[in-house]
Amino acid sequence: MTTELKIDPLEARDPEIGRWLWALAEVRQRTLRLVQDCDLRLLDWRGPDGKENSIGSILYHIAIVEMSWLYFDLQQQEFPPSVNELLPIPMADADDKVSQVTDVPLAEHINRLHATREIAFSIFQKMDLAEWRRLRPPVNDQPYETTPEWAVFHLIEHEAGHAFQISSLTARWNRLEK
């Protein structure tokens, strides 16, 4: 039996947007597969020297970065109260490093990732191609303009990079646990 490697666009006003959303969903599925067996000790482990970002912190970071691009850069507004409830911890700590999120069960991280993705898709799926490609002006002294199309590309790239980081942490954890 052969596997079909193809892109089936997700629901969107334009099939091109649907293809990008498919890619965003595909990279999320990879992330979820990588963490499916993580217990709390592994979620909170910060590498052998204790200085790395934990898997739990990475999962939180993925969610808050997605919402930041969606609201701050594209919608050009603050998080609504419902998003603030999902993301009560700031993106960065006092040293401007990824906030460490500990003692959070995997189910809570997964629920957060599902909720933030649902919010993002509910906005992206309604866009037409002109809105998808419309540049948003810089906000808060950012040195860039962006489109939803580029932001989604970046979110795919961002999560894929963190998937590698999660994979590396898990592999090193498993070697130490043997």
C-alpha cells in the first residue's frame, strides 16, 4: 500500500489560504505526536544543565507566539480577555527570555494549543485573498510590515524549529532515563 503525500486544503474562503492552513495544521500534528507520551517530569526538564527551555515552556511559547502574531501584528489590537485567560504568563521573563512554565499537565498544554489554533483558524478562514496579502503597518515601533500570508509562513517555520527542540530534549531525556 502506498501513502499519498499531498496537500488537501482546509476550509477557507480561498483554496490557497486553505493550503497554508493545512501546513499549519500539519506542523501542529507533528508537535502533538512528539509530546503525546510526555509526563510532567519530562515536560518540566530543562536539559542536563537546567538552562534550556523545557518542553512545557516551549508548548506555551508556541501558543503565545501564534496569538501575538494574530492579534498584535495582524489585528493590531491587544489580546481579548478570553486569550488573556488562556495565556496568563507573559511571553518573556524579566531577562527577556522565554518564560518558564512548570507544573502544567500535558492535557492543559494540549487544550491551550487547540484553543489558540481554533481562534487563529476562525480568523484566517474568513479572509479573502486580498486581505490575506494586505500589508499591516508596523505597531509598537516594530521595524516591519507583514501580511497574514507571511505570518502563517513564519508560524509554520517557528513551530517546526521548536518541534526539533522538543525532539532533542526527549531523546536526551530518554538516554538519561535508561
